[in-house]
Amino acid sequence: MSVSLNFSVRARVGQMDLEATTSIDLSAGVVGLIGESAAGKSSLLKVLAGLKHTAQMRASFEGWTWTATSKEAAPCVYVSNTYTLFEHLTVSENLRFIEKHSVYAHYCRIPLEGLISQLHLSSLLKKMPSDLSGGETQRVLIARALLSGKPILFLDEVFSALDWRTRQYLMHLLSIWHKEYKRHFVVVSHSMQDLAFCCSSAVLMQKGTLGKQTGINSAIREYINKDYEGLFAKLAVKYHNTNTVHGVHEYQVVESQQSVFQKCDERSQILPESLQYILVDANKVSLRFPPRALSSMLNSLQVTVSDIEPHKNGAVIHLDVDGQTLFAVISKKSLDLMAVKVGDVLLAEFKA
């Protein structure tokens, strides 16, 4: 069943007019909001969360309606990397205060102890906010937003202070919270890697205007606009086994007999058997014609060329992997030497 956030917004932000009347489908998973700096992304989310009272706004979600002047009525909470905790309260007191006083806390309660465990907050509970690192503060802010009970969370660059392993783990949790607790997330990030990993769809924003909601790959392609440094593919996989001798986890590509490998990472907080996607950087995929040969690349998938997208320095090769899509960015010289054409069967190789 479709679950949508519907809104009409008009506001003046600096020298820019912010204007949008649209609906965002939140039912399929995490939604990304993509755009250049000063495109209006943060301002839009603040308006929807009732934090900019000068705007003209009316929004609805699952029977709720609210305006720009009704912050408490808004079923959404805005979290950014600049927000702070209550400085006079410990981490534990910050969390319990929101759990006790939020008018939405009864809507869909998430067990506090479960959040403390998932976000690794046990050692922080007695600390004051001034004693936390930037990354620790972000984890507490996310927990506090979830405990508010509001069903929609706007996460504005909340992963920016975190290393990749921690970011990957937290983004993995977003899909769990979405499925188990019906929390809906709209994520703003300038990292295409982050968005490709955690989002199923995205909306592109330019100079205060929203585009259509599309699949995450399509949205990123439109945004990077021939800058292929940010091109990723998300390969759906299921856990098969772990080879401790060689230090790799083996996954089977969904709806396929082919396998891919990832290095065992003892520092990763994601359990290998819970991983559902592997992110593949198009600029790190190498192509060759069969047969297979010995290579330092552990991953070698048989693929079929489905499209060739030329550009001035080479091409983006679209590759079908038993119903899923990978991308490979190759140089003009490689394109000429290989003479690749649509329908060719190749091997796509990339490191674990």
C-alpha cells in the first residue's frame, strides 16, 4: 500500500523562491533528496517540519494535516549535523525526556533498550553532551528523533561526521527501522555513495524546484550529468557462507547462480548474513571477454551488454547480471580496442 507525504510549499529563501506542490512516495524505502548546495533542500525539510513559520505550507500524511505554523502537529522531525542535545541533561536524560514528553511517542514506540543496543550508546548514557564526539552526538540525535514517535524523519547530512563503516551500519539500520517500525526517512547527502547505498528512490532539487521521484540510479545519473565519478550500482545479494581461511564472505546474486565476495571486516558492525546489497563503483569495474583467467579480482560475473552510453572520454557500459544492472566506465581507447556492442557476453570484474 502506498504511503505518501503530500505538500504544497511557497517560501522565500534568501534570493531564491522555494515552490513545490507534489507528493513523495515513502512506502518503498528510504528516499534521497539530491541537489547542489543552496538548492533549497534543507529549507524545504525545515518548512515541512514546521521550523520556518514565514513560509506558506500545507501538508498531509496518513490522515494528519499541518501548516508551517504548527510544528507540534507535524508528524515529521528534522535532524541535521548542526543540531545539539539539551546541554544540561545526560545522554540518558535526553533520550528519556523525549520518550516521556513527545506527543507522538505513543504512535509507534521503539523500545529504548533496543535503540541503545543498535546504536551502541550504553557507554555514553551517563555522559554530558559536551563530552561527546561529533559522531557520538549524531547517533544520540538519531535515537532521540526515533524516540519522538514521529513517523517521518528528515536526516540532513547526519552521517557526515562518521567514518564509512559506521555510516554503512547506520544506513543499514534505516531499512530495518523502516520495515519493523514503519519509520519513513528522507535523506539529504552530497555523498552519492551514501545515497546509492541506503536509498531506493530519490527526488532531484534545483534552485528551489523539485523534480519527479525516480529510482535512485536514475536520480544519481541525472544529478551527476556526465560526471561519472559518482556512479554506483547496488547489487542485491543473499549471504551464502564465510571462508575464514581466505578471509572473505561469499554472497549469491539474487535470482542467479553467480557469487560475489567481500572481505571479512572485523570492524564492520553489519552482520554478514544481514547484508542485502553490495555497492559496486562503476569506475572500479574491469571488463574482459571470456573465458575466465587468473586475476587478483575475486569477483568475476558473467554479464550481457544491455546499453552503451558514449561520452567524450569513453563510455558507460550498462551490464545485465541476471536481471540486475551494473555499470562500467571505460576509456575511449578501451572501447575502441574491445569493439564492445550491445548483446556481447563479457566478464565484469571488481575487487572484493
